[in-house]
Amino acid sequence: MAIDYASKIPNNVDLAHDKQLQRALEQWQPKYLEWWRDVGPVESAGWDVYLRTAVSVDPKGWAHFDYVKMPDYRWGIFLAPPTQDRKIAFGRHKGEPVWNEVPGEYRSTLRRIIVTQGDTEPASVEQQRHLGATAPSLYDLRNLYQVNVEEGRHLWAMVYLLHAYFGRDGREEGEELLARRSGDEDKPRILGAFNERTPDWLAFFMFTFLTDRDGKYQLAALAESAFDPLARSTRFMLTEEAHHLFVGESGIGRILQRTVDVMKEHKVDAPDQVRAHGVIDLDTVQRYLNFHFSVTLDLYGSEVSSNAATFYTSSLKGRFEEEKIDDDHDLSSLDYPLLAVEGGKLTEQRLNALTTLNERLRDDYIADCQAGVDRWNRILDKAGLSQRLRLPHKAFNRKIGSFSKVRVSPAGELVSDEAWRAQESRWLPTDEDRAFVRSLMGPVREPGKFASFIAPPSRGIDNKPQDFAYVRFD
Ligand SMILES: [Fe+2]
Ligand SMILES: [Fe+2]
């Protein structure tokens, strides 16, 4: 499983022995670089960034750190090593050996799954392209770019599968993945949350905490797939994803730390007094959390979905940690609790466990988010504050699924349109909130210095000292 770095496209899939595939990917490579230059991180092409690159897919020590100019980053194709005699864990094909080719009957479904996942990767790079201009420190700037190059690599991972297993259709999809644009009216990215803007660093950290975590759950479900190349691709992507989640969680944690330090030092707690000291008040953090959480919940799709059932029964997409779940892995005779809107109330129903798989993955995701929010709240607790951050109710501000037809407060009460309009500015970020947050943004480019609204990290990347020049501009 050694990575071949001598060839044009680094890989551990023995690309050199499939000349046709190698040629096809080498033709896609310059188009990818053009996309990167066109809508990737602004102004950054000439900068030296202290990035990690995969040197092996071994869980220990896969990363190598060095200064790299981002267009020279060695994007490549890395699959986790195969599991010996791996058997399919769920669905109709449970117990059979995993597939190394795509069965004809699942071809179009599987292609759609891969394209939908693949589309999110370049989308987030596009959403984040202007953030480098306002980074709160060199440390944060470097982390942004690390996330960006790895999302670019995740696109490579999906395009490899499309090229290698889906012939001409797959190559066409590879072109389309470079043609759609986040937020574009005519050619938007496939999923809603990936067409939202990420205008400031509070939004960026919320995005990496919440929306990259959706990525974790989707990838984990695909890591169970009977189609082994997809399972192995996503397993390695998950190791990279862990860093993105760290960036989000620690980023918000550092913002909270700075805010509570200022609140204590100056004995203030009213939002405008807190803001006057150049830090972000907790109510604004809560509104950003409400927004990013609710748009990310929509990514899981409708509560009841025949597609989700088909993906599972066809053994294409499993549940989170499928193999650790103690049931029949067939689900056709099991049910699952589901919150629904009935007679103007939210009530719990039980429905078939197959058609509610989207909801189950969403619930697993919510539990993981809650654990992160609990860790943030420890920062508030330690500072002696009584205020806490809360995940809004799952029915709050939804655009997809049964809750899209009703108005629900963050606390989970059904409210009228009128009541919604009256309170919306307390629940979701206002233009004024966003303008205030924007007013605090950097750039801060002196090594070891941080913008007013964020505390330094407790330790550097690759154990570097706090004043390390993570990005060099000349
Ligand atoms: Fe990704
Ligand atoms: Fe990510």
C-alpha cells in the first residue's frame, strides 16, 4: 500500500499499470488545477503554507509536514488498505464477499451516491475562498488551507472512482464536478448547505464543526458499502476529516474562551457591552449555531425516504458503525421512532426502520454534535457563567422534510408565522450580527498574534511554537 510519489498523480492504487485510466486522470488534472486557480483560495498561489501531506495510509504516521505552495500540493488517490476477506455487513447481500467491480444493476444508483458526495468537496473550497483575506492568525490561515487542500483531495478520491469504474459516464461526471459552482444561479452545487455563503470565521468554524461533521457521517455510512473501492476511499477520507472537525470545535472553543475572559475581566455580560470589547457575545454565537445546525440537518434529506431504503437494501450505503449494531442488518421487520407533525403538534411515531434511515443517521449526527456542544459549555461553566449554548430543536428552521411546512422555535414549540417573524432576529443571525462579526475579522499576519475575538490555541500544529510562521508570504 505504499504511495507512489514518483508519478504525476500520487497514488496507492497502482495507477501505472492501468495506462488508460492514468491517461484519463492526467487529462482531468490540469482542469482541476484550473478550477483551483479559478475558484480556490484567493491570492494564495505564491505563498508557502506549512501543510501536511499523506505519505502512507497507515493510521500511524501518515502525515508529513512541510512548506508547500498550494497549487503544487500533491493531490492524489489514497485508499485505506483492504480488509482481508471482508464480507458485506448489511442489506440483501449481507454475508457475501465485498465487490471490487460495480454490479450492473446498481451502476446508476452508485454513481449518483458518489457524485453527490463528490460535489460537496469542491463546493466547500468555493464557499471558503475569501476567508484567507480575514484570517485571525497565521495558525488559523494554515488550518483553513489544510482543510481546503484536503477537500480538494476528497474530490480526487471521488473522481478516481468515477473514472475507474463508470467509464464515459463517470468521466463526464468528473467534468461536471468542476463546472458547478457554490451559490451559482444557473449551475449551483447539488445540496443546499453547500450553496450558502461562509462569509466570516465564526461561520467557518461553525461550518467545520457542523457541516464537515455531516461529511463524517455520510462518509462513515459509505465506508460500510459493499463496493469495496468506495469503502476504502471513504475510510481514508475520514482520517482527514477528523482534522476539519478539530478546526471547527477548537475554533469555536477559542472564541468562547476569549469572550468569557473579557466578560470576567471587565465584569460585563450585556451583548453590546461584550461587543464593545472586541469579542463576540454568546447570543450571537448561539444564533450562528442555530443557523448552521439547521441548514446542515437538511443535508440528511427527508425523514421518510425510499431512496435511503434502496441504498441500504442494495448494500450500497450502511448505517453509522453498522458492524457494531446488534440487530439483523436487514431492517425490513424493524421500526424506528420518528418525530412528525400531526394535527398541529409534534408527535412521536414509529415507522419502518428502512424508510427512516435518513432520520437515524441524522439522529446519530445530532448526538455527536451535542457532545461537542457539551465540551464548549464546559468553557462557560469553568468561567462561572450560567449561560449555555444549546443545539436548537431538530424541527427548527428546516427547509427539507416534514418540518419544512411548519414554524418551530429553537426550543421546539410550534409557532405561527407571525410569532416567527417577531422572534426571528433572536434566533437567527441578523445582517447586523454579521456586520459586527465582520468588523472583528483580520487579517492578522504577524506570527504569534491573534485577532481580538479569539484565544490562541493550546498547542501548535506539528508541535510548533506559538509564533511559528505557518504561512510565508514572499
Ligand atoms: Fe471532504
Ligand atoms: Fe471536510
